[in-house]
Amino acid sequence: MKQIFKISVGFLMLTLTFTSCNNVKSTKSNSALGTNAAEKVYVAPGEYDEFYAFISGGFSGQLSVYGLPSGRLFKVIPVFSQDAEKAYGYNEETKAMLNTSHGFVPWDDAHHPDISQTNGKLDGRYVYINANNTPRIAKVDLTTFETTEIIEIPNSAGNHSSSFVTENTEYVVAGTRFSVPIPQRDMSIKDYKGNFKGSLSFLKVNPENGEMSIKFQLLMPGFDYDLSHPGRGKSHGWFFFSTYNSEEANSLLEVNASQNDKDFIAAINWKKIEDYVNNGGGTKVPSKYAHNIYNEEDHTATSKMMQEVVQVKPSEVPGAIFLLPTPKSPHGCDVDPSGEYIVGNGKLSANLTVHSFTKMLDAIDNKKFDGEAYGIPILKFEDVLAGVVEQAGLGPLHTEFDDKGNGYTSFFISSEVVKWKLGTWEVLDRKPTFYSVGHVMIPGGNSAAPFGKYLLAMNKITKDRYLPTGPEVTQSAQLYDITGDKMEMLLDFPTVGEPHYAAGIPADLITPKSRKLYKLENNKHPYAAKSDADTKVTRNGNEVHVQMTMIRSHFSPDNIEGIKVGDKVYFHVTNLEQDYDVPHGIAMIGANTSELLVMPGQTETFVWEPKQVGVWPFYCTDFCSALHQEMQGYVRVSPA
Ligand code: CUK
Ligand code: CUA
């Protein structure tokens, strides 16, 4: 019976997606659209948006910055992928950001941005975001909108249930989706069950500068740890992880992995484990991983190879980990603003399961267990259940909350957002998405204090919604006004890459500190030339360092001689401007790198290895003044 159900759900997925894409446009689309939608999203030229939305780029590896309600794209912040536009990962200063224990890895798959918090409220200091493929967590500094740290997560694979922050940003979490042999070794895949492990890493955050360090790594049974959210308020100190494949199947063809009617939400008392580790608990295990820091003073990244982590097994800390049975392979695992309710979105289900934190504590106190898995107590479903949102839709994925006691859940298969009431579990409204929504986002949605004005739905499929652009059509985000009883669709805009999740924040929590100008006198770059008098060319064997300056509208020096074929020439270029928003660029013919785009007060470096004799021009790549075209020069390359 069970198998038939699952196959029919899979079939439904196909048929529903197909029909929605062909038929609904002219009818559903118009009925969903709010009455004065244009007025509500119009931000006049020169005016500012009310919110920033940081939208993950999925397989682009980056984080894009949009304004809400306008949907205007302001910036793509390079995080896990090289970016030729900003020279990120190309110039000598930032290459080290993409170092890993596997070497230089210039791409990843970025899913879940989360903004740092103080006392359960967004504080607008940093955005943390995860890389799925080669497990890493990055920190983006919101004074510069630049990636300033990337830490690799060892003993992990598919870093998916990441990178959510606790209510005082004590921790950023990094949870493994795939269980793997820990430590990695050559073994039969068929021996998965009982031998592969999941690892949940808790990264301690330095309150001064936001920097992460792996405090401990919890080795869990070999399930797939899909998503997570921190407790808050009364449940602060706990973290909740949805799991699937509690069967521990080595192949997830449906018959293997969805046999159990219920998987689990793992509830983890991280404070208890933190105490244990602070008192010397856990085992130091050799583990290589890169920790890369970008120092804004000298504008240079350094990469350090770390050598060990502290690992903790559940059996070492009794009473810290419990399993809450949750139906139908839960995907999203979301905690409401009060910290009382934990929503498990069973993606093969029509219902939403909501657990109660208070009931969970009661059941634990009364030791009402229903067996165990690898020594971890399993609680009884009925003992922890707060309520069920019945027949809410098909294929629930993710839930966010407003500040009025409502939940909003995305339904992938039935392609809609459903609004429901916490406590009564009644469905209040539903609106279609176009099409097949993944996450939804309400600014402050992962905090104790959401801003319940807008909801952003991030869609997987657009099909007929935009002008076609060849075989691939852009993915999209849709904005809804959620201030009234019924949701109103306002806007629909294309995204960069695949928008998995987003983090939104009122703009006035960020803008005052973000007009950052680097002071030239504070530039500590070892090859900075802070005036034309500092410029020079130095040779050491065939390594040549050219220290140059750029200012409207010339390079200094602009004629460079004495370079030979076979030289390795480092161009260190300092932008002497001290005006906000006046970058200059530079590039060299045939260079195996990107241009540089140097911000005022900063120094950047690219390497050029000339292969041919001649006199080769270079020029400024950013239109900077009326004499921009005059900003140019020559390098003479002589025979070796
Ligand atoms: S996942 Cu993409 S729709 Cu990576 Cu949060 Cu659910
Ligand atoms: Cu400097 Cu154009």
C-alpha cells in the first residue's frame, strides 16, 4: 500500500507541474494579482526600497542583493564562485578564499543565507551562507557587502541543513545531508547501514568580528539531515534538524528510502553539549579543513589549513538528543517566532505536522520514550504533537511566520503558498505560485521578530512566465503583500541562479553603515603605492613587481619598460581616489585572469605572463570620468 501511495505522489508531481504550466496563466495569474499591485511595488527613481533581500544563487554559488518591494537587483556578491566582474577568486588578494582541503575549488551550490541576530532580532551585521557541494560556510560583511570568511566543514558531505544562526549568533550550524564514512575510507557502499554517519557541526561565532570556528562536531546515525532551525525564546539552546532516509538505505530509489511512514526531527540541546565540550568532553580527531579570512585592512585573504576537530558521540552526552517522529520524509524544519512550535514539512504529505516544544520537554521529563535509535531516545509522536494542518496542499516544503501568529507554507506539488493559523491549525488563505515554489521568505522570518509585510516565494520553474531565452528560462521570485487577511500577489521578477532561500531585513538596519570608503592612509597592502612617488618596478629573477597607482584620469607609471618574455609580472594597482563609488579598472592583453576593479583606497593585484615581444597597451575598464578613454598606457616586452 505504502509503495503505491508513493508512486502516485511521484506521478502527481509530474502531472500537476505539467498542467499548471500549460493552462493556468491567463486565469489563475490574474486572479492572484492584487488590485493596486503596481502602486505597491513602485519605488520612484532616486527613492530607496524598504527592505534588502539577500537571495541565494543556488548553483551560481553567489548571493544576490535585491530591493523589496521593487524587485530591483543591486548587486551579486561573489561568495563560492569566481567572479570576473569583481576579480573575486581571480586577483591575488582573494584567490585564497576558495582554498579547501581538496585544493582550489572555484564553484559551489549556495542555499541558505541567514542574517546575524542579537536578542532574537536581526542586527544587520553579517550574512552567513552555506556551500553544499564542497562543504563550507561563508560570512558576508554587511558594511562592505563582501565575503570576508569561508570555513570548510570536514567529515561532512552535502552541507545542506545549514547555515542558520542562533538568537544571539552564538552559533552557526552546518549539518550534513549525506551520511558518509567518518573518517572517510575505502569501504563497500552496501555496508552503509550502521557504518555511515551524519555530522552536525556547531560553529562558534566570535561576537567581536563574526568569525567562525568549529566548536564541536556531533556524529549522528546515518540518516540524511535535510534542514534545520534553531530554537528561540523558550527553546533557545536547542537546534532542530529534519531527517529523511531513517531507513539508512544506500540507494534512495523510492522503495528503499521512503519505507518508514515517519522519519524524525532530531532535537539537539547544543547548550548541554557545549558545556560538555567546555569541560573537556569530546575527542580531538585529526581532520584537515581550510579556514580562509579576508582582512579588509590589507585587503588580502589568507588561508590556513586546520588539523583537527572535536567530535562528540550522542552516547557521551545523555539527555541532549531526542528524535521526534515526523511523517512523510520531512524537508523543511521551521520554528515559530515564540520558539514553541516546530513545523515539519513532510514533502510526501498533504498535512503539516507541528510539534510542541513544551510537550517535548514534558515527555522527556517523564521519560516517555518509544524505543531508541543507536541509543538516542525516540519520543512518542502523540506526546509531542501540537497539531496538524490538515489537507493544506500537496508537497509542503518550507514554512515562515509573520508577527501575527500565522504560518505560511510553500507547497511544491500543488504550487501554492498557504497561510494558516498557529494554535488553531486552520487554513486561512492560499495563493498560487508560478510555478513549483521552494522556500518562502518573510523578512526576519528566522527570528523572534519577523516583519510581516511581504512574503517572497522562490520558484523552481517558470515555463511560460517570461520571454523565452532559449532552452533555459530564468527562475523567479514572487512578492506577496501579507498585511491583509488574504495574500495579494504584487510582483514577479527573475533571479540570478536558483533562488533556494533568502534573508530579508529593513534597509535602515544596514544602509547607515554601508557607505564604506577605505581610507588610503589605512591601506596596509604590502605592495600599496599611496602616491605617484611610491610607484616602482622591482625585479627578482624573472619575477617582476609593478607598483602602480590609478586616479582620474591616468595610471602611474603609464609607460613600463624592461619586461621580458618569460617574466611573471605582478601588477599591484592602488586606486588613489578618496571619493565614494569611484572605482578604476585595469586589464592586460592575453592575461589568464580577469580585470581588476579597484575600489577607492584599495590595492589589487593580477599576474601577467607575457608570451610575445611587443609593446602592449593597457587601459581602465570602468568609465570613470570624461577622460576615461585617456586612462591608458603601454608595457614594452623584450626578448628573454
Ligand atoms: S532547499 Cu531548495 S527548496 Cu536547499 Cu532549503 Cu528546500
Ligand atoms: Cu579610470 Cu576609467
